[in-house]
Amino acid sequence: MPDNKPLLVTSPLLPSLQDLSVCLSDIWKSKWVTNHGQYHNRLEETLGSYLKTDNCFVFNNGTIALLVALKLFDFKLNSEVITTPFTFAATAHSIAWNQLTPVFVDVKQDGTICPKSIEKAITDKTCAILGVHVYGTPCDVEAINKIAVKYDLVTIYDAAHAFGTEIDGVGIGCFGDITMFSFHATKLFNTIEGGCLTTPHTDLHKKIYLLRNFGISDEASVLEIGINGKMNEIQAAVGLLNLDLVAEEKKKRHTLREKYNHIFSAIKGVSVQQLPENVTYSEQYYPVFIDKEKAGFSRDQMYDQLKQKNIYTRKYFTPICTDFVPFKDYQIVTNHSNAVIDSLKSQVLCLPFHSDVTDVHLHIIRDSVTNMTYLLANK
Ligand code: T4K
């Protein structure tokens, strides 16, 4: 292992300290450090055009942004929100924190929410669909939109992994009624902690603005039960600086993706993420899917094997939400004879995917997996 340093699944993209200190001096001089400052406003403007959405509301983290997205529509208490269990806990928690009921449905083979299972789960209490563009793979936005129109449902997307994803040149944040992006340190574009909402509905803008800032409309009036979702000036400065670095990091990850693809094309039973030609990769994660029968080894064996070599992969997203204590009694609605998620959750492994991954690391990964195939076949 180069330097014997552990190789982690992700590594934050960070601006140079020199560049950051220029911004910090400026912020210090201005003495305006949060509450819709200059850097905050500039980041919102810049991101709006980067994401091709015209509008963008930045938040102090993605989870608060998602809480606000769900709060916007004044859903009746305990209404049902159909969602996927194949996601980070924050997706389901945001529903429950709004005193709404998550209804978990099955996924497609690519890990995104299954439209047929969504339709099966609809009841007269359903108010919304919350899909997740997991690993930057877009949900079937067309099919979901048809269902939403047919049953008069709100469509919310969690695009925590899909920063910069486009379908036919259209920003992923343009689909559905509202979309959340996460800018956590583990995301390719990050503000250390942060996130944003985008929506095509201009009539929602004022309410988002209010909900993000305690519902305050002016010094003397509070119009909504809001929260403190504001991004501070230091986060925003990191964001503006990082935005300049994203293209280069994406290029490096694209090359890394190709190298990984090449390695796994020679390994039976391991498949990789394949997006349709009209969709761009967010370059957020590099998931592989291990079919134990075909590969001769399991996902967990690969995880352990790489860990022994100081390479730390992650089983995003195993356990799934319905394996967690708060949701353990929830069923998964499926339109398939065997729930797709049951096999998917034992197959997926996210490999280190960032520009610190070197060719030496790749050789270790390739050799470890190849040796595993050989050793297990000759056991
Ligand atoms: N929806 C989805 C689909 C999401 O994936 C997420 C977040 C959200 C909603 C919520 O958005 P935020 O509220 O977070 O903006 C991490 C992140 O904390 C979380 O943001 C992310 N998803 C999730 C998929 O991954 P953990 O528990 O895996 O984090 P942790 O601390 O184990 O770190 C992961 C890896 O990153 C480790 O190998 C170490 C490395 N790392 C981490 C940090 C924090 C670093 O190298 N430097 C760092 O500063 O949740």
C-alpha cells in the first residue's frame, strides 16, 4: 500500500488554504459572517446556472433542505410519502420528522425507485413520491411524473448524489416539483456541510426563503414555522472556491471510472454502473454489484479482502432503511415476485472514488479481486 495510508471510499475536495485565507480575510473585514451574506448570494447565483435550474436556495446541510422541501406543501398530518429504502437514513428521517409516514417500495435493478411498485403502494393517504437519484443514476422521471399527474401527487427528488447530472442536457434539478442536493464533505462538490433546493415553481420561492430563516419576513413579522437552514459565509466561500475545482476533479474521476471499468470487465459476476447515453455521470460514487453465484465470492468477502489491504470500501446502502430500528416494522411494497432490493442490498459495494486513488491502488484492488476468484475456485 503506498505510504501505508488507508484508502477511504471518498476524500473531500478542498480549496488551497491560500485561496481560502483570502476569502476569510475578506469575510473578517466585512464582519458579515452569516444570514444571506455576499458569498452566500454569489454561490446561489453561480449554482443556479451551474445546475441549469435558474434558481437555487442554499442550505446549511442537505437534510435540513429536504426537511424544508417536505414542509413546503402543507401535507396533512400522517399522510404517506412513497419512497425507497435504498438510500441514506436522512431521506426517510426527513419524512418522519415532518410527521408524515414513509411508505417504502422496491427498487429497479439500477437501485432507483421502481415506478410499478410506487403505483401499487398508492392509497388515499398518499401525498407525495420521494425518489432518490442513487449514485447519480436518475430515477425514471418520466414514469414517475405520469404517476404523479394521474394521482395528483407531489414529486420530490433527493439528488444528494447527482450534482451535475443531466438528462438530454437538462439539469437533474429541473425534474419533479422540488429537488435537494447535498454538499456534504463526502460529495464531489462540497461546502463542508451544505445543500440546496431547486424547483421549477417560482410560486414556492418565497416560502422556501421564509422556511429557511425561521419564517421571518421582516423585523416585526414571522409568517411561517421555519427553521434555521442558512448557510454561513465560510461554507459559501468554500463552495465558490470548490466550484472552480469541480471540472478537474470530475475529469480525474472519469478516467478512474474507465480504469475501474476495464478491471471489472475481466472479472466474471461483477457488474458496474452503466448510464444511458443521454445521461451524464455525476462522478460521485463507483458502485459495483457482485453476483455471488457467478463471481464465486460475495460482496462481503470482497469488502473484507480489501479491508485487509487497508482499502476501505462502503456498502452504501446496506443496511437499508427498513433494517434500521425506527423503520424495522415497515414492509417494502413490491411489484416483483421477489423484491429486487433483497438481492441488490447484498451485492453492492462502493469503491474508493476520488483523485487520491493511484494506479498502485488499482493494481492492489485488481490483484485482490482476481486472487479471491482464484483462491475460492481452488478451495
Ligand atoms: N440523501 C442521501 C441519498 C444521502 O446520501 C445523504 C448524505 C443525504 C440525503 C443527507 O445529506 P447531508 O445532510 O449529509 O448533506 C456520509 C455523509 O455524512 C452523508 O452526507 C452521505 N449522504 C453519506 C452517504 O455518507 P457516513 O456515515 O458514511 O460518513 P463517514 O463519516 O463514515 O464518512 C464516509 C467516508 O468519507 C469515510 O471513508 C471517511 C471519508 N471522510 C469523511 C469525512 C466526514 C473524509 O475523508 N473526510 C471527512 O471529512 O455518511
